Amino acid sequence: MLFVLKFFLTPEVFKYLKKATPSKKGEIILAEVFDKMLLEGKTIYGCELKGEWLECGDKLKWLKSFFFLALKDPRFNKELKEYLKTIK
């Protein structure tokens, strides 16, 4: 079990997101936006949560997260496990 810090974004963050420079991969790094906000004296709110961290940043990560959640769901677990065993 992981402990993950999640943030509560206020509408003010959108002003900073519009000005953010995307990375070489074309992504806006939220941590860099937060750094800029903090340097300008803005408050960042967060909450530590107990749970699993699931990535969805690309197709493979999304699929892994999807299967992780689907296999935990009692409606799908048994049938999905049986199906996955049939795939070669």
C-alpha cells in the first residue's frame, strides 16, 4: 500500500498552466507549475491518501491500470482471469 499526496487545484492554477512551457515530450509538468506558484507566494493545498498509484500516461500504462482495477472487481475478476489464460 502506498501513500500518495494529491493536490486540490484552485482556479488560479489555470493561469499558470496557460503560461507553462511543455517538456520535450509535449507534457506540462505540474510540479514545475507548482514551483512557479510557490515562488510567487501562492498556496498549494494537498492531502495524503492511502492507496495504489496507477499510471495512465500512455497506452500500456493505461492498460495495466485497467487490468489492475478490473481484476479487483468481483464482477469481472473470475471471468477475466479465465480469459487471460486463454490468450497466447
